[in-house]
Amino acid sequence: MFKCVRFIDAIISMIRLSLLFLLLSVSCLGQTRTYSVKKQQKDFEILKESLLHVTGQPYLYTDSATFVHLFDSISSYIDEPRTAVELFRAFSFLTASIQCGHTNLSPNTRLLRDYLFFSETFPFSIMVFDGKLYAADRYGKDPRVEYGNEIIEINGHSSSQVLHDMHAHVSSDAKNVTLKNRYLRYNFNLYYYITFGSTDSFKIKFTNSELDTLVLGARAELEDFKSFRLRYRSDPFAQYGKKKNEFGRLKSNKDLGYSLLELPSFQKAQGKSYQSFIDAKMRSINKKSYEYLVIDLRGNLGGKPQTYLMGYFTNSTEHIIEFRLRTGDKPTYQRYLKKWNKFYFLYLLTRWRHNQLAKSGHHHIQKGGIVVQPESEHCDKQLIVLIDGLTFSAGSNLAANLKDKANAIVIGEESGGSYKQGNTGQLRMKLPKTKFGLSLNPIYFNNNVKLNQGDAGLIPDIMVLSDFSSKKKDDPFIKAVEDYILTKQITPLK
């Protein structure tokens, strides 16, 4: 029965995607239009109220005076009619200023239509790896730019400056950029259009396969519809929760003596079936005489806090995370929430619970995620944790707690999620006039760790740089793990 339900869900997802592209195709008959000042101001007021009065703690990383300045600037900017991309550029900048990776704005159909059918942009796809830009396909029939060539400069601006400007429209926790770069890896062309608008031509400086530096003058073109759809289907953010449910896999390396536990997602990682999965894998790990256990959290965008898994690595029953729910008078934004989804009902239930506790005199901070001690034997292996820019939310929470409470060696790149604090909850709504999608987060969280690494993600003990040309068989993250096991040394990044 469950297989049937998952199959139906997959069919529904395919239908929705097909309907989106059909809608885009039909709507391309119209020309780019502007929104009236009245509609813009309406959505702006709702966006402003939602960000400041729903977010668990809106002033974690941006002070109120800065927001006042932002609101005044945007209010003046929308005193004249704006196109979808112009309005989204302003609204996404405001949303990203909350500096919460869970709080983000998504484009509407009109913006995507304008981008795909009326606006010229890069004549080839670009992807982001470790703060560098690479050509993801060749430029036309003339191989002046080929797959894998590094893009150094675009229209006189260095690639680092281009990314910096684009980062202002992508949400992340605090000052983190690894999550932004991971997002732009799949959405660079679209967000270049959002950040810089449409253009007629490009002057591109790049290095070819012989490492020669060349300059290409390229004519801007309409986005290739097929490439856009392929990138959408491979985007882990867009596909989160839509792929086949998989708790993880266990592998081993006999030669170097380590087990590798891959945990790609925590979205469904709770309940008896998950506990049985963890128990079975840990029994298998404990039976082996290997010295090391590698827990691979790369690409893990989060889900459920890992209280049960943590129990295998610590005797403590303390909590791994604290929650605080934003409460107050019912604001006008609430009528626009998508109310038929699990996040909304969870929010209502949590709100009711917090109100009941407040009436009984309890403090409004709730210690959640109490570590559960398993009945099976604990794991005393030396822990190595792999993280990357897609290690987010509950994924980054687990990585931080394993480092803090189980002395894990962390290898990879800075996690995409905060190791310390942020906002979560994921209420969803649509702005009534523009239909831009907005994710709101009324719960403030604080990871119970003693680490002090600044306002960013979890910083690895051993940093790894992945290259665009890196293949799965030459995985630089796994190579770094094996180098550490062989040398027992933490080698600084060169």
C-alpha cells in the first residue's frame, strides 16, 4: 500500500511539473507587464508584517534600524509600477536580509515566463563550485567555451563579485555562503537574470582546458527550455521530499578499516521503522573491529532532530536543541497561509501547547530533542562526520552535536545550516497580488552546543575543496577521510 501511495505521489509531482511548463507555454503569448503601485504596496505590507511579526527572532543578525532603512528604500522603489523581476529583486533582497536559510521567497509564474520567453541571458549553463563559476555545457557549435571551463569574469566583473551581488537575493543562516553557492549551482542563470536583468551580449573571460586565459564576446540568447527543466529536476532544494524515501546505507572499507554510514535525509527519520534501521546498522558496525565510523551527512537538508541516533554516541540524556515559539495577536497575514499542510497544523498544535504552558507559569523556552538512550550497545568507534553546503537544519544540528558531545572529527566544507541558532517552522503562504511564494519560520531554535565558531555554519576540522571536474570515483571528501585515517593528522587547507 505504501509503495502505491509513493507511486501516486510521484505521478502527482510529474503532473504538477507538466502543468507548470504548460502554463508557462500558454502564458508566453502575453508580453511582460508591470504591477500597479497599489498591488505592490499591498504585498509589500504583508511581506513586511510577516517577516517581522512571524519570524521567531527576526533581529538575530540584522538590527531593527537596518530593517527600517530597507523598508523605506523599498517603499520608495515601488512608488512606480514594476515588472515581476524588478519586484522580486526588491522583495528577495528584503527576505534574505533576515539571514535565515529557512525563510525564502520563490518566483511566480509571470517571472518565470518573462525569463524563459522574453528575456535573453547566458547562451550556456553555468554552475557554481566552491565560489568559482564553470561552464556546464559548451557554447554553441564553436567550442570556444567547453564543458568544465572556469569563468573568471563576466562583463568586466570578477566571478567573486558577480556571486557576491547574487548572494544578496538568496537566503541562508547568518553570514553563510556555502548554502547560497549550492543553491546557485542549479539556479545560476535564473538568478543572474533576477540580479542583473536581461542583457544583449556578454564579454566573458575564461580559462580553457589548456589553462589559457581567453576572452569571448557572446550574444545573449533565450534560456534553453530543456536545460532549464533538467536543472529543475536535479535541484536538491526543489526535489526535497519528492524522491524515494531512503533512511540511508551502510558501506565498509576493509583495507583502511572504517564503516561508512550514509544518511542523505532526515525528513522521515523517526518512528519505529527508523529506530529499527538505526539499531540494525549500529549492530553491524559494532560487530566489526574497525576503528572508525564515518557518518556522511553531505546533501542532508534536514528533517527530524536525531535524538535516537545521538544516544549511541553519548551517555547523556540532555537535549540537543531548544525551541521558542513566537506568539502574539493574530496578524492579518494569517489569512494568506496555506492552511492545508502539515506545517500549519503542527504550528497550531505547538502554539496551543506553548500557550497552555505559559498559563501554568512555565518558561516559554522548551527543551526539545531529548537524547534517547537505545537498548543496544553504544558505539565507541572514533567518529568522522562528513558535511557540505547542503548539510542543513537537522543535518547541521546533528553534525554540531556529534562534534560537541562525541568528539567527532568533521571533514568537508562549511555546513549550509547554522551550527548554533536560527529560525524554523516552515509555514507557507503566497503574497495575494503577485503570488510570490514565502516560507515563514515562527520558531527560534538554539542548538545545545558549546562551540563558538562565529555567525556561520559548522566549520570542519579538515576543509575540502570540491572541483567541478571531481568524479564520484575520485571523491575528494572520501579521499580526505582516508588521508586522515592513514596519517592521523589534521592537515590544514593549502
